[in-house]
Amino acid sequence: MNAERVVFQPSDWVPNNQKLPVLIYRAALGASPDFESAFAGNDWADIWRDGVFDYQHYHSGAHEVLGVGRGRATLLIGGPAGRSLEVSKGDCLILPAGTGHRNLGSSPDFQVFGAYPKGQHADIQTAAATTEMLERISSLPVPDTDPLFGSMGDLLRAWR
């Protein structure tokens, strides 16, 4: 399955990631997506389930995958001047470190599953990146696998 690819330039105080595109898989795992099993099976760690914060933020210490397990939402990806994306059950976003994201509104049952490449740790940044943070973002290694499709996923083609 091919993912849509979008590269975001810096937006206000959000650095985004000009080297690696955001990947958007629509209806990635069929009608009954099992994101937890896919992420774990492809060596993505620290799996969690919740919503997406309603304030703009990014991570300087980890790439992140978000799989929509139920419901729907409008997410602002790429900082204040980014792109609004309608997502629903089965959709999946892979956000390179530095990419801004925010929930603009969602159905009451909205839930995402998130995870990070092994060895990377998400921090929550809500202010402009320091020089040290920008260096960390640009030096994070590309994951060994796509969180949904392992060695066959679009992440390896898009990010290497």
C-alpha cells in the first residue's frame, strides 16, 4: 500500500521536518484495524492509546505513528500554517520528529494508537526549538521498519 507523502516547511514556532515527509495511509489495515499488533510486530515501542492533544505540539526525540482505532477527527498537521486532515477509523499517520500536530475537533469516540521506533523517546514540545533540539531532530535515525508493513512499507522508500 502506498502512502500519501507531504513535506512541511517550518510554520511559526514549529520546526517540522524538511528532510522526511509525513506519511498518510488511508484505511490502512481494513475494517478492523489492529494497530497494536502491527506496531509491536514491526518493532515500534511504547504503544499507547488515547486521543491527540488539542494544542499544537511536536516531538524532538522521536518519530511517531498514529493509527486511528475508532471515530474521526480533524487534525492540524504541520504547525499553525499546516494542513487540516480529516482522519477516521483505519487511517494512519507517520510523523517524522519535529512535525507539529493538534486535534481541532473529534467525535466523542475518537481514539488513536501511538508508538515510537525502539530506542526513541517522545518529548512534548510547545515552544520554538533550540539549536540542540533541531540537531536532535535531524540526527534521529530512520526506523528499521514501517510500523504497519515492516520491510514492505512505504516508510523505507520515502525516508531513505
